[in-house]
Amino acid sequence: MGIIGTILIGFLVGVIARFLKPGDQPMGWIMTILLGIGGSLLATYGGQALGIYRAGQGAGFIGAVVGAVIILAIYGFMQRRKV
């Protein structure tokens, strides 16, 4: 998958994660895309560390959304601690 496909999937995963996690998340489109891409990476490498996925095998769409929700929760926690 090319960089454009990665960005589009990252955006979609980020939007779904923001929809699933309640509360106010003051971030723009760039952060939403990075959230989705980060969630996919977290799910892929976390799943490989836990033995869910093999090396070279990426996480599925649901795994990417779960990873993005985890990152969004951590981001929200860090924002609250900052204020």
C-alpha cells in the first residue's frame, strides 16, 4: 500500500477511534491521521509481541481501531495532566 493509501486508512481509523471514545478531543485533521496510523502500528507490533500476529503480518482494521483508541486515551490523559 502506498503512502496515500496509508494516510487514507489512518484518517478513517482515527475518525472511528474519535467517534468511539467519548469526550472532547481537541485535535485537527493531521493529528487524527497520525492517531490512526499510530493505532495501526501499535496494534501490529503489540499483536506481534503478544503472538497474535506473525512477523510481516499487519493488524486488521479492528485491531488498528483498538490501537488508535488506546493512543487517544493516552493522549487525552496527557492533555489533562498538562493543564
